Amino acid sequence: MLRMSSLVCAIALLAGPLVWAQQPDQPVFRSSVRTVPIYATVIDSGGRLVPDLEQADFTVMDNGRPADIALFSNESQPFTAVVMLDTSASMTANLKLLNRAAEQFLLRLLPVDKAQVGAFNDKIQLSGEFTNDRDALIGALNDLYFGNPTRLNDAIATSLDALQGIDGRRVILVFTDGEDTSSRIGFKTVQERARDEEVMVYSIGLESEYFNGMRVVRSRPSRDLRKIADETGGGYFELQKTADLAPTFTRVAQELRSQYLIGFAPTSLDGRVHKLDVKVNKPGMTVRARKSYLAAPDKPSH
């Protein structure tokens, strides 16, 4: 297991140019080696997080071939997150509950973490800058407006734009109770961007009932939520009760604090998408990790 002194260098190798903890007086680390970072969540048969495995417990397959693990840590890693919430018309009656649930995630940020909050409906809104000020982030939740319809794909794309140029681990936590209805950007585009830019997406979907002006209808969250979470190694949670919102946002924070950092240097940088398979060599354990990566010398920018 890497300790703090070696962990700084490890994360530097994964991220390229990096200022540790975003402090201007700290040294900048650079590496010419392309190292693929994998953040893995391990749960047991009871759904409990397993935080105490060692490097020897993991196997990584790159396009079906074993990859040599060069970096490993089971210590908590800093992250920068965008929390993007659906505030379209179907959520009007539940907005206060949703904000209180999002607070549970924000309250669990550490001083080394940073975040923005945002909303999407017929427009896309972000709070403005990444900060570790939890009070400011919680206050910004109350400034998010609602509208109609639902631009889910555009919201994910805007979150990816905001995370460009940010060093280290990057996460999008997106919530919606419905399907995309009016995005300019297609789902395939945002899923490929998240994969290629190495951003982990967590998705929370809610089934809800609301009055559409004529009758009561029941919404179903987009199937794409699971797809993008599976592809990028995040988690997908589909809820049927608003009472489950706060525990689920709390669970996401707990998972981000309990993931394993695994890094390997690809043997071939052929510019193609490679399949990844991460396994734990212990019975009864399930691993969630990114399914693929773009084998390019540098991560693409847009």
C-alpha cells in the first residue's frame, strides 16, 4: 500500500502535471509515462463496502491480457466533483427534498475535495467555481432554478466542460427522474467523452409521480444513467421513494472515500479504445470499475 509520500508521486503519474491539494507553493510533478488510473469500488455479498484489500487481491485485464499493476493505494483520494440536479417540472414538488439530499453529499467533502453544484431543465446552470467551502455550496443549492423540459445529455456535457483542465480525480454526480427530452448533444457523445476524459459518473434515478397539467403521470429515469455509470466505473442507483434520496447521496460520498486507486502503464498506445476488466481474487466480492479507456499517449481535450 502506498503511503502519503509515495502517494503524491503516484497521483502525479496518473494525472500528469499536478499541484498537490491545489496549493500554489507546492511543487508541480510531471511524468512522460502514460498511466491509466482505475478507481475501483468493491462490495461484498451483503452490499457492504470492502475497503481493506491489498494489491495482490486485484487482477486487471487490458483487452483480455493481464496488465502489470504499477500503482496501488487503498487510502482515500481527493476529488473534484460536479453535482448536477434535475430541476425540471416533474421535480417541482420534491425540490426541497432533493436539495436536502444533495447536502448530505456536500457535507462529507474533505478540505482537499472541491465541488460545484448545478441544475438542468430547459437551461443549464452551474454555481460558478470549484470550492471546498461546504457552506457556500449548500447555499448555492437554494439558488438553482426550475423549468421544463429536461436536457440531461447537455447537463453532463456542461459538467465535463467544467472539469476540463482540473488535475487529479474528477467525478460527476447526476440526478434525474426522467428521460432526456431536448438536449442538443446525443448520449453517445457524452458517454464517449466521459470515457476518454477519464471522468467517473455516478447516476441517481428516481421514479416520481407529478401532474402534467392534464393528469397524474409517473416518470421513469433514463436508461442511459446506468450505461454511463457502468462505463465509467461509477454507481447507478434507481429509487422509488423520495425517502431514499438522502441515504443514496450519502452512499455515493462513502463510496468515493472507500475506492481503490489502481494504475498501470499500457503496453500499446495504439489510439484505440481498449476493454478493461478488473477482478478481485476473493469469493463473494463484486467490483465496479471503468470498462474501457482510450489508449492514446495523452488524454484528449475538447
